[in-house]
Amino acid sequence: MKELFTIFVSPESTFQRLKSSKLAWLTCMIVLMVLSCLVIYLQMPILEQTVLNGLKSNPQLSSDSYDAVLAVSRITSYVMAAFSVALLMFLGGLLFMLLNLIVRGEAKYMQLVTVAAFAALPGMINGILTGVLLKVANAQTLTDISISLGAFVQDKGSFLYKALSVINPFGIWTLILYIIGASVMMNRPKKQVAVWIIIFWLIISFGSLLLVK
């Protein structure tokens, strides 16, 4: 499907073509699920070591049970990676539908799910690139490598690190695709939808950081 590639170089014309497509979201979702599992595969050594460290810190567990727990953890990681792709797509479609009502747009729900799906592709590139760098650098934790402003913060557990990690080129790329895709599907000016999308993005991105602090 050429839209999976043209979305990176000509997003507006790509979304125009996707506007009349009924199954583009499904194709993109499958690709996203595969890429998401690839990201988990690249991160798996670190994830397994984290789980193993947790098991060793529990004196009630015997070493004989480690392999079984790790196997379950491995399967769960892949399943959750695929499931989260679908969840975020359809949840994103609902949020866009709310915006569609606010700006009195003309989009249908599945068109907005399509926007959420294709706009997620840069994020997957970020995940794969980060995963490769983690392997190359022989990193011990997932925070050892960050393609964001958070990379300049030494304390990886600080709120500042988490806040700056939100600001990365792939995240901005996704935000731009949100604006272009929503504008096309809703048939509304980019400036009109951009204001609302940026506000929503700021609330969700930084609001979630406050909740987990």
C-alpha cells in the first residue's frame, strides 16, 4: 500500500486519497502491530533483565520458576504491544470525533481512526531507531537512549526528564500529521484544527506526567 510510504513525503495528498478508503486503517493497523512487536523484540533483553531483577529481589520465588515467569512475561509483552496499537487507534478516533463536533467538521469516525493510525507511523520509527541504538550501545535500561530533549538531562528519574522526553522530532512529526489529517477529513482549515489539537496534545502529554509523578 503506497500510502504507507507517501504519508511521509506528501501527507496532505495521501490523506485526500485515504478519505475515500474504507480499509486503509486495517492495513495500517496490521503494519503498526508488526512494527510494535519489532520494537518489543529490540527491547526484550532489557525488559527480561528488569523482570529477572524483580524476581531475584523476591525471596519467596525459587530460581526454578524464573524461566516460566520470563516466558509468560515475553508473551504478554508482545500481546500488549499489538493490543495497545488498536486501543490507541480507536481511542484517538474518539478524541478526533470530539474535535470534529467542536469545529463542526464533516469527518466520519473511521476516517479519523485512519488519521490516528497513519499519524502513528513516525512514532514507530522512533521506537525502532531507539531500540537499535539500545542494542548498539549495549544499554542496561530503556532510558539510557532517548531521541528527545530528555537526552540532555542526567537524572533519568526526574520530572524534568519525563517532561522533556515528550518533546522529540518524531512526536512533533506525529502532531503535524494529526493536524493535516484532521484538516483533510473534517474539511476545515488547518489553523482551526491545529489550535485544538495542540491544546489537546499539551493536556494529554503533560497532564499524564502530573498524574504519574
